[in-house]
Amino acid sequence: MNATPTEVPPREGALCRLDAGGAVADGYQPPLDDAELRAAFRLMLLTRLLGERGVSLQRQGRLGTIASARGQEAAMIGSAWPLDPRRDWLVPQYRELPSMLRMGWPLDRLLLYYRGHPLGSVPPEGINVLPVQIALAAQLPHAAGLGWGLRRQGSDAVVLTYFGEGAASEGDAHEALNLAGVKKAPVIFVLQNNGWAISTPAAKQTAAASLAARAAGYGMVGEQVDGNDLFAVYEATARAVTRARAGEGPTLIEALTFRLGPHNTTDDEKRYVDADEFADWEARDPLLRLRAYLEGCDVLDEAAEAEMRESIEAEIGAAVESMEAQSQTSSGQLFENVYAELTPRLRRQRQELEGGAA
């Protein structure tokens, strides 16, 4: 679909390829072929439907607190897509479920995490994804260290990690970015600026017009993109991957986006987000934007999407059944996946708790 974009990007200077109406500039060729576009759209749709089902399950008491990715799917999927799941690594925060799925994390295990089951945080063998991190920015030093370690081992693997504009105010963020810059660690820091750190607006966090501009102070490349534009996010990340593999160090990508809902299921965004602002961002919904483009290119139609939805709902249903079948817990699980070998003190505690031999 060739047309001149009419949407003003979220901020002047941010890279934008696909406008809110699903149009691209004349002559522009998306970085993904038709099969990849359909796959990316399916993952975006799966994320949206999984978020809706997850909230329903949470309300029924079958899952714990849910942090939906609604509205931020393009920022996550577009950044994870250029990675090679066989060698690269993902270090998520707590909202990046589509990125984890893209890297091979099983859907039922992801649901086990939201169930509060210990297995939900155990990376399956061969899946290069670290566990979900709730503490703001605490995952960033891990990502920097992982990237530095991989480079010291002679690997050309890349590490992708996420954080928000709220986490960007944490000391761990500064320390990780600084270390990655000094060591030229192959780390891509994707800062999802969704405008709100729970109920605190970005304007109360920083006076800077661009958080990507901080990259210069850490000695790395910084780029600001329209985070609701799958193509723009993909392009920026692909460039960052190429630089990292070539030994040119880390990149900071600021993806300007918006969460179309509460921070999580304990929150009510209507108490602090202006209705007009919310409606403005709803019009930039990344799912609707990509759908419009695909329909205009005859890559997707109503029948194909209906079939896609049916298969996704079946996939989610099977994952829920599997999750609930595995969800039995025991007190002994408190001691699993903490140490390779339990300390004497922990062995005594387990024996006391379980009333059996340690």
C-alpha cells in the first residue's frame, strides 16, 4: 500500500515508517516479507487475545496479577524479531510476553509464572531467555554482564533487554548502560517510553526531550523511534544487532508508545490518564495499524484473520489446560532452583518444613 504518511510521529525526529492509517511512503519496502509479516501480525494478535484472556483468568482467581502488553506489541515484537533465538539472548522486564514467546518460551510456562508457580520462572533447556524481573531496572546489570561475558567468550551473540521510562530513573539503569558502553558489550537496551510509570507521567521524571539522547553520555548509539510502528522498531533494532555483532558495542533505542490500559490488574488508568490522550493513542494502535497495511497489500483478509483467531484461541485454551494441570505446588518447591546444592542451613529448613529427610 503506497501513500504519503499523514500522521505526525509521536515526537518530531522519531523514526516512523508506517502511519496510523497503515500507509507507508511511496517506494518504501518493509524489512519483512509477506510470510514474516503474517507471522508478526499473528504474534501481535496472540498477545492481544492472551492479555484479554489473562485478565479474565485473573478476575476468576486462576491467575495472579497481569501486566498487559496492550498497545505496546509493536515495540516488543519489532525489537525481538531481528534476534536469532538459537544464539542471542533476551532479558525481559515484566511486560514482554510476546518477546519471550518469539524466543521460544512456552506459553503454558509463561502462564505458570502468572499463576505464581516456581516453574514459571525456570528457563527451559535451550531457551536463551532470563526470568521475568519485577524490580525496576534490576535486569539491566544482568544484561550488561551477560553481554560482556558472551563477548569475552568469543561469541557474536547479542543481548536484548527492556525497561521503561520509569526504570530509566533508577541507578541500576545508569550503571548498566555505563558498564555496557565502557566494555562495548553487545547489548541492545530498548526503552519503552509509554508515558506513565504507573501513575507518574514522564514529564515528572525527566526534563529531557529525548531519553535516547542519553546514549551519547554512555558512549553508545541512541535512536528514537515510533514504538507503535513495527517497521521502524525492527529497522532500528536490526541496525543495532549488526553493530553489536561487529563488536561496535551497545545501542539505546527509545520506543515511543503507550499502554492502552492499566499498568496491571491492580491499577485503574482512568484515574490519571486524560480521556482525550487515551483516545489519541488508541487511534495509533499498533495492531490496527499493521492490519490496515496488510489488508491494503492483500497479505491479510477477514477470512484469514478469522482463521488465525480461531487457531490462537485454541492455542491459548490448550496452554491454560496445560498450566492448570501443572499448577500443583508443594512447600519443597521453595528450595528448588535457588542453589545448585542446598546449604546445610537450607537442608535443615527443608527437613523441618517437610518433616522428612533432607
